[in-house]
Amino acid sequence: MEGEMKELSYKKLFKKLIDVEMKNFELMEKANISKSTFYKLKNNENVTTEILLRICSVLECDISEIVECVEAE
């Protein structure tokens, strides 16, 4: 149906962290992310593109490797 709501999912980010064997706190430290921002990622809430780009820089990846657009529940 046209106009269905979409939302961002960060599941790919957490899969990638497992793949590169990086702990959550390690990413938070290296990308300079606060606990509250990290919990937003965990709960698929909005974060700034600046945060996502810092994560990409740390993980040496493209943004499409850590976030995806999915149908809203």
C-alpha cells in the first residue's frame, strides 16, 4: 500500500558488532557515544546522522551496513 510508514532498524549494527568482535562499550568509547544515545540505537529510536557517521568511521563501513529502512510495526 502506498504511504505505509517506515522506520529505521539498527539490527545490522548489532550483527556487525558481533562479526567484528567488538563489545558495545568499546564502540561507545571509540565513537564517543553516550549511554543514552546507545540505548536509543538499541531501541531503534532516532539518532543524528553525525552519530551514525562516527559509528561508520569506527567500523570502517558504509551506513547501509549498520542501518536499514523497514516497515513500521
